[in-house]
Amino acid sequence: MNYLIDTTARRLTFLDSRFYLTEDGSPIPSVTTILEAYPKDYHFYKWLKENGEDADKLRDAAGRRGTTVHKMTEDYDAGHEVTLLGGDGELNFRLEEWAMFERYVEFSQRFQPEIIMSEQNFVSSSLGYAGTVDRIIRMDGKRILMDIKTSNAIHAAYWLQLAAYKELVTEAGFAVDAVGILWLNAKTRSNGKKGDIQGTGWQLVTVDDTTDHLELFAATKQLWHAQNKDIQPRQLSYQLSHVKA
């Protein structure tokens, strides 16, 4: 978690969202925060050059899209009805968000994954990082730590992220056989050949051995700490309640 409740002082203190709190209240960085130190590739700088002043807006919009689609899939898996139209006839979601959600629904209906875990936080003092795991699923007897992505590409850093998550869940006693990315913005145009887990616009890509990715994550973690020796996570503190005098 990234907050502390002081019942004596009746205050709730939130930590910078890039960090989590250990049981003793010490802040440790999230996996995705550590990966900010991972070198950007040619395609990133090409995208940055092409979009110029709009780059920040596009990045923020992509982040909001990802958050929205994640929440839609979480609600769907919890058995809640997810509706495109609101009571007033207005759209509840952007059409590109709904398209990605429908791809998730297709994946779920066609392949019937058993969801073992959903949106679970893991914090490890010994590993020195934390993160939120999208899903652990079971398909064909295989346990897969699965991350849902809505980006325009599967970036190399994603595999480092999943390798680090695998270490977190393994330490917590949840063994997995593979890690995978359910890419809801893929360039696929069909269901593929026999054995493929994909459809139009989506695919599940899995990796069994994350050893090399974990080694790269460890190097990136070392680099991040070298760059952030004096960083102090921001905190916001609120009263638990108020009564007008």
C-alpha cells in the first residue's frame, strides 16, 4: 500500500504514487518507477521528435486510456456489468477504450482463463521494490502472470517489469509457470494459426524463462538508485473526518 492511517492523530497520509510502504512504514519504489531508468530506444526518440509539443498530452492520454481499460476489465472479471451507454444516453467510455475492452471480453470468452488473482499489490523489503500485478491466470494447466497492455507496441521494458513481478509473487508463495502480456492494441488481423492465443487487434504473448530479463532489471534498479540517492517521496496528509463548529 502507499498510505498510512494514524488512528491516534486521526490522519491519513498518502505517499507519492511511485512508492509503496513496507510494514515498518519505509518507502520503496515501484517496479515501473525503477524502470524509468531503463534506456529509451530509437523508436521512443523518433516518436518524441514526430510529436514535439504534443508528446506530453499524448503520453497522458495513453496513461488515462490504460487506467480506464484496466478498470473495465477488473469490473468485468468481478461480475459487474460494464455498459457503453449511460442512463442519459451519453457514452460512458471513449470508443477506442470500448474496442480494447471488447477484445478482452473476446479473450475471456474464447479461452476461459481461470483467474487466480486480480489487481494485487506486492511489497518486498528484501527485494527493495513493489508493484501491482494485473492477473495471475490458469490456462491449460499453466499458471501465467499476465499484464494487460494498451500501448502501441510491446516495449522491451515490459518484460523486465514482468520478471520483477514474478520475483515478487514467487517470494510471496505464488508460483507461476510463465509471464505474459495481453496486448489489446495489437496489429493482428485474425485468430492466427492453431495454438495462437489471439484475435483481431489483440494477442497474448508469453515468456517462460525470465532469467535474462531479471538480470537486466537488477542492473536498471542499481542505475535508478544511483540516479536517485537523495530522493524524498512526496506525502499528502488529511484528517480522517471533519465536523463544522
